Amino acid sequence: MSAISIELPRENGTEWSVLVRDIDTGEVLLSENEGAVLDTASVGKIFLLHRLLAEVDAGTRSLEERVTRRPVESIDDSGLWYLLQAAELSLYDVAALIGAVSDNAATNTLGRVIGLPAVQEHTRRLGYKDSGLDDIVRWPIPPGSPRTLSHATAADLVRFMARLSDGDDLAPSSADTLKRWLGAGMDLSMVASAFDLDPLAHYGFDRDVWLINKTGTISRVRADTGIVMSPTRRIAYAVLANWRRGEDGRGPVLRAMQQIGAGIRSQLAD
């Protein structure tokens, strides 16, 4: 029996891929179809950020480099840059916007600068065969373009987060930078809703919980992956849910995700 017990809702054709694992002991606290490949919306932006920092480590890119957002790259809804007057930012600031508010304009600009094929090849080289960033953000999605922004398995995402927590695959300063960007994430509506953190300021311990996470949201997807730490324990998690187009699966899925978060919080307190 898993340490975290929950009956996941299946109405509305909901599919799940879930894994919660202790980073230090390897103990699996919850697993459900962890190898299932699901649509993860904006979660795949983590691979874009990782590639950027790998280029910084290689000396081929500087986070001080300035880039200009093109009009076609400005996408409404997710993000802040489309509301700002400044059309030019440093790569550091562009990446910070992606980590904090999943900024679509920043994603498209950085995706152009880095190149989607480079991101995808980098992701495969790291061993994530069933996960990746599929495209830039387009709306409406034109014919011939990928139908998903990103896809992933819970197993891949937990591996990514555990390796990030341990400082693997990047130089120490770059790993710290990526954790800082993701630690500014303001979407605490899913698994993270159980931790009762300030969505605008939660980098560092608050009530003995330190969260670093990335979420993905579209009408039929909720996805949340991250690292949750207490002063004595580190847990990596990925909770992915997809349901049928035209159905409203959001309520049951969000309640289940919060219950998983409560289970993680309980594990941290033990």
C-alpha cells in the first residue's frame, strides 16, 4: 500500500499519471500510471529553461544578453510581458517570467532564440524519451502544428525534479538559478494548494515547507510537478491529469490534487 492513499476520480474520461517519491531514500509514496504519456500544457517549458542554462554552462550564451520580443510572439492570457511596454529584456528576465508566471510571450521569444530542435535534442540527450516541449505557444493552433505544447510522464518529471534538487546536469550556479526561477511560480492552485503558501512570495521555508514547482493548464489539462522540502526531507512529485474535450473535469481533478498535496505535507511532518 502506498504511503499516500487516494482514490483518483475517473469521471469525464480522466486519465492520470502520478508519482510521488522521496528524493533521498527513493521510497515511492504514491504511484499511478507513472509511465503514461499525457498532455502537460506549459510544464514542458522547464526543458526550455534547462537548455538555456546548459548553454550558459557551455559558455555559448549569457543571461545578460538582451532580446527583443516580436509582435507575433506576444500571446495573451498566461504571463505579464504582453502587458508591459518594454519589448526588450535580458535572457535572465525572460526566463524569470517563464518560471514565475509561465509567460507565453517570453516562452515564444526564448524558443526562437534557443531553437525548438535544440531544446528537443537536449531533452532526449538527458534521457527523457517520453517527455518534451512540442512547440512554441500558438493560438489558434494552425493546421500542421503540434496539437500539444508539451507532453510528459510523471516518472520523467519526478526524475527531472530530483536531479534538479541534487544539482545534477547543470553547474551549481545554474541549478540554483533554475530553482530560483521555478521557486517564484505563482500558480499554487493544484498540488501546491495544500501547503497554504503565499503565492507571491514563497521562496524559502514557510511553515517548514519550501516549494519549487511548475504547472500546466488548458481547458482539459491540469499538471503540477515540483520539489517540496522540509528541514529534514525532500520529496519530488508529478501529478498529471487529462480529461475528454468538452467535459468539465476541473473540479474533481483539483480536489484530488489538493488531497495528494495534503498527503505530501503529512509525509513531510512525519
